[in-house]
Amino acid sequence: MSTNAAKNLFIYGSLLCFIVLIVLTIDTMGTLDKRAPVITDKVDAGKKVWHKYDCIGCHTILGNGSYFAPDMTKAVERKPKGYLKKFIMDPRTIKADSAMPVLGISEQEADDLIAFLDWIAKVDTNGWPPKPILVAAAAGKAATPGQVLFQQNDCSACHQIQGLGGTAGPDLTRIGLKQADIEWHIKHLKNPESVVPKSAMPDFAHLNDEELKALAEYMVTLK
């Protein structure tokens, strides 16, 4: 290949790449608004709360922030809003050994912050971040009805079993030793606060009696 041919190849190749980059940039910018929901006054207020209390100093959101605490991009999808509100206002009442300090966030600020997190969760992030690893037993072919329900209801978002799952709620690895009464578990699933005062756990009253019993039976096998 001659010097002139190589020079032309470089020039026209670079120009083609530049044109493709411009086209892709224009296309991306044209679709950005479609990938995010409408920003309301409440969402805007929640973003101000996020910055006021320097939440980004410990948490990440949409890839930005620190990695001392859990990513909050899809927090509203992984945790009930009622739980999040209680935790935001006073973490220690939900988890006694929580590393998150009591920031003095008001109820209104907590509602606004959750509205902001709800908005963030609806942003199309192309599947990122990936969902946490679920309890391995729940995915097996020999899974019991209770294990399947544990997975389907995303219980591992808050609870660990043998080191797998979330840490927002109690570790359930040995819950069968601590509480072997199936009826207690059924009552707890239907109305958590009826047996655990100030519980932040959402109720599972939407499950029928057979499903509640299956899930409770699974709980007492965890020993």
C-alpha cells in the first residue's frame, strides 16, 4: 500500500468513525427523555433531601457515589416503601446494629426522598445494577412450595439464608430453631406487627392460607 493510499484510508476512516459517533450521539440524546419518567415537584424536593443529608457520601445511585452502603438505584423495587420510610427516619429501630446514623430526617423529607428514589427506580438502566443473588435452594429443581414462594416474593431482598441474600432483615438461617411454631410464622406473615412490635416488614396477606402455611413450614425447616 502506497503512502498516499494509507493516508487516505486513515483520513476517510477517521471521518467515517466521527460521522457514526455523531449519529449515535444524536440518536441517544433523542431517546434520553423517553428513558426517564416525568420529574415532579415532589421528586425535585426529594433530590434536594438526597443532597442535604449527603446520602451520596455513603450510597451509589445510577453509578455515582460512594460504596460504603448499598446502591439505591433500585431500592424502591427491592424494599417496601413503608420499610424504607421507617429506616430512613430511624435506622436503629429497624436494625439495632445499623451503621447508618440517625440523621434527623422529618416525615415529609422521608416521603420526598422516597418519591425521588421511586423516580430513580423507574429510569431505564438497561438492567443495571443486576439483582442480588437469591437463595440457592429456592432455585433448585427439588425446591419445596415454601422455597418457591420465598423466591417469588423476593424475601431474599431483605433476609439471608446461609450467607445469601439481603441484610435489611434478620438472618433466617436458623429461624427454625429460634421459632418452631408454624402458627406464629403464619400470623407473622399475615400481620408482622401483631407479633413483632414496630416491625418494618410488609405483610403477606395477599397469600392464601395454603401458601402462608407452605412458607411457614419452610421457615421452621431452617435449622
